[in-house]
Amino acid sequence: MPRMPKRIKFRKQMRGKMKGNATRGNYVAFGEYGLQSLDTHWVSARQIEAGRIAAQHFLRRQGKVVIRIFPDKPISKKPLETRMGKGKADTDFWASRVKPGTILFEISGVPEEMAKQAMARVAHKMPVRCRFVGRRLSV
């Protein structure tokens, strides 16, 4: 089942602007390897779930997959062939805002080559260009 918030303060949100690079969530924190976005986009809850399933299916219960983004933005959409007006439409799906530099997924407990192949499968499910990154050791 796709992820979504348990409860929210307001039912509908404005679209908003997504400019600039990610300043938070832009480094590998929980795993050894990560998948970093290179574009700005909304990633839907279904796409996140598809990526999670692709990674876990490839890893076959080895290692651990951590999802670093959460779909907390309600996206509304009017039905087809509906006239303008009559208020804002109901929530169609939930999405996560992704900026360049955001870490989408992390993997730990597997060799680098296996993690790279798993992340390649996840990247195919994402609507953004992605790159494979490793943990940076702080000095």
C-alpha cells in the first residue's frame, strides 16, 4: 500500500515553487550507499513503493533498504471532461518534493557491486535522473 500521512492539518495545498538544491537530506546517513537525485520533481507514493519493491526483490532479503523521502504533499486533479470552476478538486495522490541532491534510497549490508545493481533498478522507477553515491567519511 502506498505511503501517506496518518493525519494532516489541511486537506489541500498549493503547488508551490521548487527551486535550488537540497540543503537537507543530501548525504548518506543510515546506509553505506545511496541514490541521489539530479533533478527537481514530485515523486509520487506509487513510484516510491515501486522503487522499494524493486530493491528488495533484487536483494532477496539481504541487507537493509531505507527510504529517505516521504510523500507528504497532497496533489489534487480534476476529472477529465469537467468544466472549470466548482472549487478545487479532491486529492488524487500523495507526492514528495525532490530537489537536486536529495538522497532517495539507502542500502546497507551488501557489497558495493550488488548495491549498485539494486540502485540501478530503483533508478528506473524514479521520474528523476539519479546517481549512485557512497557514504562520505567525516574527518
